[in-house]
Amino acid sequence: MCNAVPLRIALLGGVVAFLAISQRTAYPQAGAQPNSQLNPYRTVEHWFTLPEGRTMGSTSSVFIAPSGHIWVADRCGVNSCAGSNLAPVFEFDPSGKLLKSFGAGMFVFPHSILRDNEGNLWIADGGGRDGKGHQVFKLTTDGKVLMTLGKPDIAGDGPDTFNQPNSVAIAPNGDVFVSDGHNAGRGNARVVKFTKDGKFIKQWGGHGTEHGQFEMPHALAFDSKGRLFVADRGNNRIQIFDQEGNFLDEWAQFSRPSGIFIDKNDVIYVADSESTDKEGYGHNPGWKRGIRVGSAKDGTVTAFIPDPSPGTAVTSAAEGVAADAQGNIYGAEVGPKDVKKYVKK
């Protein structure tokens, strides 16, 4: 009996500590409410030009080079490049002038585009058909293939195969990280790590809701500390890891993340293109679709650009997001088949 009170106190202390950690992990912003931030941006449409007769297809990724040039990989005017002879990779200058395009016949379902610190492009092809796809490409900015990861049109979960790869992030030392898997409850749900020359190092993940598990890991980004941010879209959260795959934190205050971009000042931009109050796919009650801007250092959310047509389709407005050195935001859109620009009012 003499140990009962200390035991109860210890157990109570453990519960309080657990709740404090859980609340801090899910909501680093004490007292913040979903969708409550102001929108200090205005939308700029039709900022780019394409050749006569060419229209922008579905885009789920956009990237801004240090020069300010904007790189986009669309899906050949529609939502797939299968059977198309159109070039899906575009480079625009800051005024929206098209500088070059390439990549005809190379991809099935371009899902992400990234320019690394050495000036090379990385494109994840998230589909498979006709002997192409389920691969990650390293390219020059003129479209020359420097390296490929995965096997063309072979879906797998091994160290040399992917099944719908979504995104690529390059660590400061050149290691390559790929998020792999685009279906909830089936297929792959993992992050795969390679050396800079494409040798498999490790993987982690699997379907589920526990720390280190994923449902549709849809985008990757590094912050200035080298932490890896994973858009765990199907679980309505961002998970943060070190480069060995050790779990560090979980954030829900950026809603259901489809795209993540972190700039050199650790400003984080997160696109939610799917949240809905309806039961079923995209269920994330109380959260509105749009782009949230905040801090990758402490998780605060400072601005919210609302989706102009939330809930009208499975996906709407921006899935991919990036920002230039001036803080202008670019949103890559699958449903509307467009890339929007957002500038400070």
C-alpha cells in the first residue's frame, strides 16, 4: 500500500507528459485554428506563353532555379504523356517567356521536377506503360539523360524498382531520396535513399498511420538543417526525419499536403489540393484546400491562400508548389491543368 500513491503519481506524470508531447507534435502552433491565416497574395493567371496550339496539361510540380527561371513538367497537354509526341518539360524566364522544351516520348506520367545544386534536373515518372515509366531521371537542362533509377515499366518494391515514384530530394552531400507509392493501402509507401551515383542505401516506410509509415508519400523537401520533410498525404500530415530515416516530428497544421517547398530561409510552402469534409478519399474535416506558408523551424503557419473552388473535384488548385527569391509563389495544378503565380498584394 505504501507504494500506491507514488505509483499513481508516476503514472499520472507519464500521461501528462505524453499528452504534452502529442499536442506539441501535432500542433506546434498553440491556439492556431485551421484556415485562420490571412491571404496576403493576389493570383496572376496566364503569366506564361506556350507555342500556338499547345496548351498546358496537368502539372503536379514546379521548380524555380537560382536564376529565377521556372521549370515545369506537364502531362503533354492532358493528364498523361502515354502515346504523345509532345515535349513535356518547359523552361520559362521570369517574364513567362518559353525558353526551351524537351522530353517528347520519354515519360508516361511526369510527377515531379527538381533542379539540384549542380544544375541538373530530376524528374520522377509516376506511371508505367509501353516500356516506359516507374523511373527517376537525372537530366541535363538540355534533356540529356545522365542517370536513371528504377526499371522501365516494371513496378516493384525492391532496391532497383519503383511503383509510382512521386518526388525526389537531393541532400547536401548528393544522396538521393525518392518517395515511392501513390495508392492508399496497396502498392508501395516508402522513402528510398541512394548515393549520388545511384547505389541503393536503405528504405523505410510501409502502409499505416504510425510514425515512419505512410499513405501516399507525395512530396519531399529538405530544410537548412538537413531534415527531410515528407508529405504523408493520405495521413493528413507532414512527417520529419533525419537522413537515416529516424522519425523526428509530425505536423498536422499544414493540412493534407500534396506539395512541399522549403526555401533557403526555411520558409515552408505547403499545397493542399484534396481536403474535404466528405467521408472517403481526402477526408480531412475542418480544413480547407489551398497553399499554406509558414516556418520550417517551428511549424508556425503565417499565411493561407485559399483554393478558389474547394471540394468541387477530387483534386483542385495547386498540388505542387515552389517560390522564387522574391517570395512569389507558383502552384502546379492537376485538375485545372495550369500553373498559377501568386504575388504579394
